[in-house]
Amino acid sequence: MPLLAIAVDRQEVAIDGKSAIEEYQQKTGTKVVSIVNALDVMDFLKTYIDIGGGMHNASGQVLRSHESLVEANKRLSNYLRVYGTKEARAGIIERAGKLEQKIITRDRSVIPACDVSTLEEFEELVKQTADVYGIGGYKVGFELGLAYGLPAVVEAARKHTNKPLIYDHQKAGTDIPDTGRGYARTMKKAGIDTIILFPQAGPETERAWIHQALDNGLNVIVGGRMTHPAYAVSEGGFITDEGALDMYRIAARAGVNNFVVPGNKPEVIGQVKAVVEAEGVSPTFYAPGFIAQGGKIADAAKVAGDRFHGIVGRGIYQASDKHAAALEHTSQIA
């Protein structure tokens, strides 16, 4: 059998989850061996991190500071989380613990969708609902973000709460892979905690945007199906049902455990749950589609499982007593 020796096995997978090296071996009949792999590099960096003081040459010159080694190790971990083989991801878990991101401390909550038109309305909404225990965070959309700038939106919210701020660009993740870097940096600079992606531009864009978000310290929520009629092909829309499920499937393979699902379509929630659990992920679901769109929080929560956050827009922000409305909706997810 022919033999190919390489210096470093980067332990990467293709979109379908197959190891790049295994696929090459199967296609060519060539056995591939490496001197080290990506996890070996992580362990090498960790050795110097544990010693402290950075990396020096024989003359005592500092080659890499301690801070840069920590950053390099973190970035390699994020890369393998998205692009790594099952063995690589298992190695990260063994070294650093679970990959899952817990965005909201509670397993169940209500998240107001802050689709109001002025910064004053937004601040008043947060002010009236921030002390409600069952409110887990706030979802902000493009109307506020583009009209006032996200830094100003974040500043207004932080006067009243430290709960997570989730930005939904309606829909992010629909451009080329390279633009994910600028998007993630902009979100981080503005003070956003979490972003929602609907990666309709394809699997390479999906993985790239997830990677850039993680690399910039952001939490990631991925969606594939939506609440309105005529979205999926089975409903008369453009997006194939299986293609939408692939958005969730690829996200799960990339280490994402937070997903947006349509709250007014419990059968779809069940399908998504089965898909991501088949990838070994224990999901947390975020669901809009209630009140005006006909969904019931209790019904969606029952299908979603223990970790569920209902996204409610008009049912809270249009209420004359927003505090009372928040209490009413949070009582449904207990």
C-alpha cells in the first residue's frame, strides 16, 4: 500500500462529517501517517501555558508571551470545534469540558422580541420587564440596530439589566463565508452577547460564520425553519425541508447546541430535536411564533423538552402593562 507522510494532521472534516484524511485514503488507497496532529499541538501549547511566563528560545528571548499562547490555544480549540473530526472534538471535551454554550442560566424562560421602532420604547420595555425572574434575555432586531446603532441599543439595555442580549439580523449567515469575520467583530465590539444565524447561503458559509462567532467570544443560535407560511417546500416555499434540517445538522456537528425553531409548528420542533440529538447534541431551543402567529408556548415547550425559551414579541411589547404581560407569559413555561 502506498504511504504518505505529513507533518501535521489538522484533524478536519468535510461538510458531511467525514474525516478529510479518511476520505483521501479511501479514494486513493494511500495510507496517511502524521508526525503530530492538532490535539498534539494543543497539548504542546498547554505545557507552556501551565509553566507560565511564555515561550523562550535558548538565549532566553521571549518567542511568545503567555497571553498569546493562551489565545492561540483557545483559537485552535474553537477551530477544531467547528471543523474537527469526532476524535478532535472528543479531545477538546476531554481537555476543557463540555462544548455546549449555556446562554441563559435558567433552563426555561421567555425572551421578549424587542421589535419596537424607537430607542425610548426599547428602554422602557427592558425597564418594565427586567426584574421578572422568568425573563431570560432580550432579542434585538435590525430596526433598532440600524436606526440607532447597536452600541447605543446595548447601552440603553445595560442601564436596567445584565441579562443576555441576542441580536437577530433577520437573517444573518446569508452571505459568503469571508464576511463572517467582520460581522462577528462588529457584534462583539457593540457588546452583543449572542447572535442568531439562519445559514441559507450554504454549508461553507454556515461553518465559517459559526467559527468566526466562536473566535470572537460570541454565543451562537442557529435556525433553519421559520414560523410563517410558504417557507419550506412542503409549505409551498423555496427552502427544501431536508435542506433546512441540514442547517441544524451541520450546526450540531460544529458544536452548536442552541437552535431557533418555529413555536407554532410543534411537529417541526420534533423533527429538529431528533436530527440534532442524532449528532450527539443535547439541544436548547428558542422559539418564536406565539400569540399573533397562533402558537402556544406550553405546546411548543412540551415537544422541545427541558431546555426551552419562548420568544414573545407583540404579546409583551404592545401590552399596556408590559410587566404584567411578562409575568403572564413566563407563567406558561414553568
